[in-house]
Amino acid sequence: MKIRVDRVKCEGHSRCYALAPELVDVDDLGNAFELNDGIVPVGLEERAQLMVDNCPEYAVEIVEG
């Protein structure tokens, strides 16, 4: 499983970072980017789904990989 953050859609709310700092980090403006090339380690799949479900801009998505 992989995640992808659309940096154009991201408006820096940092909800994803608050939910799963193991999967994303944020820049100085709060805009998220994937860690570890977006690969979701085993055991963090639910956290990845929480990020998707809680992004107000729908900027985080799960992609197969």
C-alpha cells in the first residue's frame, strides 16, 4: 500500500501529520509530503485510511503499489 499527497490540493491543515507523523511530514507552510516514497509500513494501514478520510481538500489518496 502507498499513499500520495497532491501538493496542489494540500492547503496545509496538517491533519494528516497529526494523525500519522510516521507517514507524512510537513514543510514550513504546513503542506504535507510523503515519507518513505509513500510506502505504508505493515500495521499503519488504518492510519493511512484515517488520513484520507480526514483531509478536507481530499489531497491524500491511497494508491496500489
